[in-house]
Amino acid sequence: MFEGITRGLSDAFKKLRGRGRLTAENIKEGLREVRRALLEADVNLTVVTEFIARVEAKSVGQDVLERVDPSEQIIKIVYEELVGLMGPVDHKIPQRGDRPAVLMLCGLQGSGKTTTAAKLALTLKSQGRKPLLAAADLQRPGAVEQLQTLGQQIGVPVYSEKTSPVDVCKNAVAQAKKTLCDTVILDTAGRLQIDEELMSELKSIDKLVKPDEVYLVVDAMIGQEAVNVSKTFNDALELNAVILTKLDGDARGGAALSIKHVTGVPIKFVGMGEKVDKLEEFHPERMAGRILGQGDMMGVVEKIAAIQKEMSEEDLKKQQEKLSKGNFTLNDFRKQFEMIAKMGMKDLISRMPGMSEMIPPGEDPEQALKRVQGMIDSMSKKEKADPDLIDQSRRRRIAAGAGVEPQEVKQFLTQFDQVRALMKQMSEMSIFQKMKMMSGLGKAGAFMPGGMAGIKTKGDTGHRKSAKERAEDRKKKKRGR
């Protein structure tokens, strides 16, 4: 999502590197590039103008600290301004002791409102709450049935009746009281565009049902129009927060940077996929880090922890033992890919520091992942368990089966050897040490297919070994396991 703006800002900061002092002249030169990057990312023009003015005011005349590059001081100022632009955000959802809390979702048709209602319900359920979904969208054909299907999938009750949207909402609250549900989520109707009929219906629900919070669901793909939509809805309903959907798509990120400044309403959650478990809290600090190419390591750790919850204690223990002994096979490596696929390769890369800059524009990282999976799947059981068996003739056979060149198989096996050593090392580290190490590797491109080719391991002299020397090395490795 933020690849374009991240690259643009990176180019801007490069122009400031090595300067002895931040002057008005070189600041303006760098900020011209920042301005261009923001505008190309569909950030609102007024937001960009005011943002640049604040950064410039803070930057000009600052003394360069000893051993600190001027560009790093600018990055710090831009980071702080980005955080201020998008935050602060309160993620708490109200809870009432005497009655159910009522959350009203509104938005245009096609914004993902019904799916978001289910995602929000599942989020609340995971926190130990008992939500009820209200199918108040009686305009769109199939909307009620869609919500009922989603409700069944996540085990959350859905209230519906063929009356009027206002009656559905009022009676859903009464039903929640009877069934001891503590939160009601109202899925209201949308339109293809904002009109008087839509706003009149939403105002009636707001007036008679008195929701505790009103959330606007906005599609990030509509760019600057997302800001106009947010402003119009906020003027009519006094929104409490925005939920931005399809943030994992091809959106350029301008909406995320503009909405809070223009409307005063923060983004509370973001949708990162079609599945009902893909609603995430919006953290301005983490998003600013991702925009500046610094990554979101906490996000990576949280995703890994969530996936590991699905693994049994026995599987986790076996994996840890293998890592600590260095007995990590290609079969184990293949299983790691399944975990990465669950996390979403593109999302994972966008969170890893320095990773987005390592990917050439237009290249799909998921294709690179599939290519490696194909190589492993073309190997025999013995080869997966002991990659040192793979000689030149075997490489040719594997390459033919995977539809790649033998050289790519050789390169991958070299990388796997390095990864195996790294994973053994990381298995003995604390979580803080792991994060620090992953950050450094990300900047070196170590996690990209082909990215570790230039990284020399300890003792690498660059000498091309003979076949005899390589055979001797394999024997030593086997003896050492």
C-alpha cells in the first residue's frame, strides 16, 4: 500500500545525507521530494501543504548532532508529524453495565460494511464479550442473508426482521437485553453515492436508537474521495471513528494520512483482507514507521504469536528442539512458508524494516515464494531431509521439475544453509534480541529470495572451493550434527 510513498520519502532523505548542517536551502530541496511523494500517494492537498510547513519550521536551523546524519534528524521530525497527523487513537470500545452498548456502522455501498460488522463482532468475541449483529440493511439485495451467513461462521447471533431499518435496530437492542448480549452492532444500509434518503434514514436511527459510537466504514481504494465521504458523514452524524477497509490492496495510502486532519475523526481499525479475522487496530506510530521504511516489528511479532496459538504445544516444542540442535530440514522450511502464507506475504514484507525498498516496483513477492516452494516440492524425501545430498545432476532434475534454472536451485540451497544457521542462533535469543536481529537482516535484504546471496558468513573468503573441498565440508557438517 505505502510502497510509492516509502520510496519517494527515501529518495528525499537521500538528498540530505552527508550535509553538515540543516539549512533553509537544503531543507526546501528535500521537502520538495517529500511533497511530491505525499501528493502522488493521494494525500489531500491542504494536508500536504500544512504538513510540509510544520516540518520545515521544525527543521530549519537545527544543529546537526554529533555522529547524527542530517537526514536522520529530518526523518525523526517527519515521523513525529506523521504520528500527530494520524493520532491519537483510543481503541477502547464502550461497555455499559446497565444495558448493551450500541455501535452503528455506516458507509457507502461497496465499502465492505457488512463484512466489517462481522469482523468487529469477532474481535469483540475474542475479547470475551457477547455481541449481537443487527441486519438493518434492507436496501441491498442479499445483505441480510450475507450477515446471517457471516454470523454463523463466527458463532455470533444475528437479529433480522422485515419491517423498517429503525425498527430492526430498536428491536435488536431489546433482543440483546433479553439474551444478555453486551454489545449490538448495527449494519445499516449504504448507497452508491451520498443522498438525502440515505442521510435521513441514518439520522432517524441515530436519533431513536442513540448508539454509543458511530463508525464510518470507508474503502481505502477510493483515494482522496475517502476524505470527502468522511467529512460529509461526520457533518451529518458526528462520527466517533473511521474503519478503513482494503488497506492491503492497491490503495496508495492517502486516505490514511488525510482523514484525521480533515475531519478530526481518527481511524480506529483497518481491514487487511476478505477473511473475517483480518480487522486490526490502527496504530499511528506503527503506520508512520512503515511509511518511513522502518517497519512494524511489533505487528510481525503479534501475527506470529496469533498463528502459533493455532499450533499445539507438542508441535511448538518439536520445532524449538529442531532449531536448537540445528536439525532444521527443508520439510520444516516448507512448513514455515505455510505460516507466512497465513500472515500474508505482502503484509509481512511491508512490516519488515527496509523490505519494501528491496522489492523492485511491480514484482510480486508471493510469486518468489511460490518459486521456492516449487523447488522444495520437486525434491525427494531424502533430499528434503538431507540437502547435502543434492549434487549437480540432482539440481538439474529439481530445476526441471520446478520450472527454474539449476543455478536458482543452487542459490536457494546456499541461502537455506545460512537461514538454518541463523534460526539456530535465534532459537537461543530473547524476543528483544530477535527483533533487533530481524531489523538488521531486513535492511540487508536477508529475507528476500535472492537477497542473501551477497551476505558473507563468518569465515567466507570468497574462494571458490573444489568438488573435493565441498565434499569434505559436507562430511564435517554431518559429523557436527
